Amino acid sequence: MPLKSQIEAVREQFRAALSNFPSDPREADQVRIRFLGRKGLIARLFEEFAQLPPEQKPVFGKELNLLKKEITDQLQAALQALSQTAQPQARRSVDYTLPGRSFQLGKRHPLTQTLEEVKRIFTQIGFAVAYGPEIDDDFHNFEALNIPEHHPARDMQDTFFIEPKVVLRTHTSNVQIHLMEENDPPIRFIVPGRVYRNEAISFKSYCLFHQVEGLYVDKRVTFTELKGTLTYFIHQMFGPEVQIRFRPSFFPFTEPSAEVDIWNEERRQWMEILGCGMVDPAVFDNVGYDSRIWHGYAFGLGIERIAMLKYHIQDIRLFYQNDLRFLRQF
Ligand code: DAH
């Protein structure tokens, strides 16, 4: 067959192959090899071309190069189109051999963990858990707790006022009053909650913090029981090795009153964690309990202070910054 007809025949074959181009990448590559491979149809035409007499070479050389370029360009375009439609399909399919994607579990805030530990210890020895309002009136936060207006004890707790007689509670002691108004004695409650104080911020004081109030009222309640209960709690919380001291103090709603300190080895100083005392008869009178029959003890724990000592945290503000480098450690 003359070379001219052979060139046309290969061109026809290529057009046929292109109009029926396979979608499988490996079959598509076979088409490329059949035409452009080292022993492919084009290569064979060039072998024939080499045999031609010199005067015919310019014409057929041009024809052949044209055909080769045509096939190379069109094949490249077809292969590219194939890879573009094939890729989204590959992305959609699922590779079951891939390792699973792991995700991080969150953790409870260290203050929540400390609060739950406090609740666990006290509920195990018979205290019920109660809650009360964070916004309260002057009567429940101060007056009924034997802190009258203009009494110097109000200076102990700088207050955020909502209205002249409505405050953000400065302590959870307001719930003592609510509990006694709503329940007849004997009662035994703990009250976890947030409290607010408009005071100077430092490593150990913040404008918002958490307390757990305790209140036990019965016919015969002694200071020894109060001391024993709190010592038991502290040993449960910190272990039997912890150094504690009860220090005489003053609160208008308890008589006698004490504060409890824990030795902070890192700072080499005592740190106050709670106030406590025997419920003042004046408080019982304010809620209608007969103070000749009923006696009680009360206490208020500072949760941040306890968490600082337990987890060796040097600054109370860390609890409120939500820095993940801090939170991940608990
Ligand atoms: N309410 C006091 C405070 O926030 C703490 C306190 C002291 C609570 C003595 C009590 C208590 O129940 O008996 O500083």
C-alpha cells in the first residue's frame, strides 16, 4: 500500500478510536500505546518513510509530522478530559482501609470537678443539695443574716447592686434564709452556687467565685460536731496529711465563729478556705425558728481556694480565662 493511503488509514483508525474512547484510564493508555508507542502505528509509518527515495521525503515527511501532531494533541485532550471526570468519582468513593478519624473528648472544668467532689463528700454523710437565687433582696442577703444596714460588717463584702434593695448575692448564705423559711427543722443542706463581689482583684480574689454553703439545724448541735464534720471533709478532699487550723473569727450570723486555713506549701503561708460557726439565735428569730429549741451550725466553703490548693494553681484568674493550655491539664 502506498504510504499516502497508509497515512489516511491510520488517521481513520485514530478517529474511530477517539469516537469510542474508553473511560477506564488503563484502557485509554492502551490507545496511546497503540498509536504513539515505540512500536505503534506512527512509529511503523516512520519506518516506511525511511525507505522512500530522497525526492519524495519532503512531502511525506510533512504529511507524517502533521498526523503525529494531530494524534498527540487529540489524545492528550481526551486523556485530560478523562482524568477530570474520573477524579470526583474517586473522591466520592469510600476507602474502607483508611484508619478512623479520632476526635478529642472535652473535659469538665476544674471548678466543676471540685464542686462535684465537694457534693459527693457531703451527700455521703447525709446532706441534701439545694440551690437558691443569685439575684436576691437585701433582706435575704444581709438583713435576716443579722447584717443590718449601716452595720460595719457590710464592708466585709463589697456589693454589686441591681437596685437599691436588690443585689447580686455576695455569698450563698442568703439560701440559709430561704431554706429555713421553706422547711421546718430539723434540716441538713449544702448549697453550691456562684457569688459576686465588687472587690479588688488579685491572685486569690475575683469579682465572681463559687461557694458551697452548709446548714445543719437540729435540737442538739454542738461546735464539736461542726469541727468534726469539717475536718472529715478536708481529709476526704486533701488526704490525711494536710495541715489545717481553726482560727477564731467573726460573722454576724454565727456565734461563735471560726475560719479554717490550709497550709499552702508553695507560698509558705496559710490560705483561708471557709468560714463557719454556730447559727446565731438572732437568725433563727428572723425566720421564725424557736431559738430556745433549735441549734445549728453553718459554713461557707470557697471552691476556687479549694481547687487552687488541690491542683496547685497559683492564680484564681486562670479559672476564668478559658485558656485551653490550662484546661487540658485536668
Ligand atoms: N458567708 C461568709 C462569707 O462569704 C462565709 C460563711 C461564714 C458562711 C460563716 C457561713 C458561716 O455559713 O457560718 O464570707
